[in-house]
Amino acid sequence: MADNTITVVGNITRDPELKFLNSGQAAVRLSIAVNRRWQNRQTQEWEERVSYFEVTGYGPMAENAANSLTKGTRVIVTGRLEQRSWETPDGDKRSIIEINADEIAPSLRYATAVVNKTPRPEGGNFQSSGRTAAPRTNEPSSYAFDEEPF
């Protein structure tokens, strides 16, 4: 069985963007910068490279992330790499590889956090902001929605 799990730690580059899909499910998008620093063995100089990753998350986690995280927050994201393609109104074909998050959490390496558990009604259906989140499936999230999330 092929596994496509990725974990990245980085800083949020802009405030998370929250929206609700036609189905009523919450969706969040954020971008994180992951810095890699090393010492060049030939010059003994420190070098750095930054990689940027787009992250999407759905359901209650999306709302919690949007309400809890801001630009500059160091986060840990675990999820799956997914490629999404679309066509612009001008007919140009576009594609992006993004992380579809299973978990988004603040890093406690350089910060503290206060955890507030969100209430869940009995029966497992989470309701927030007057909207009901769609049940999570094993299908890639792009199959569960009737429009592009962002």
C-alpha cells in the first residue's frame, strides 16, 4: 500500500483564510514557510533556503485553525500531498501540489499555548457556526466537494 504522509514544521506566512463550501463544510487555507539552514563545508558560511507550502484543511479543524492561528505562528502540519488542477476563465491550465492537512497544531518549541476543547454533541456530528460539517471520508477531499475550495 502506497503511503503519502508528510509532516512539516514552519511559520504561517499570512493569516489563515476560512470559507464555507456549498455543502456547508468549513475549509481553511494557509501558507507556511519552512526554513532549512546549514553550514557550507567549503566556505564555513551559513546558508539558508526557504520552501513554501500551501495547506488546506476541512471541517472543525479548519474553523479551529482560523480562530487560533495567525501570521507568524510556528505550526506543525501533518497530512497528504495532493495535486489539484483547474482551468482559469481565460482557458489556461493550472496545477498545484498542496498539503491536505489531517492535523494542524501550534509548535510549542518557542511558544506556549492554551488548549480549549471544543464541545461535540452526542452522535458525533460536529456543528459550528450554524453549519454542519460533512463526514470525513477516506476519499481525497477534492472528491467530496462540488466546487474548488479556494
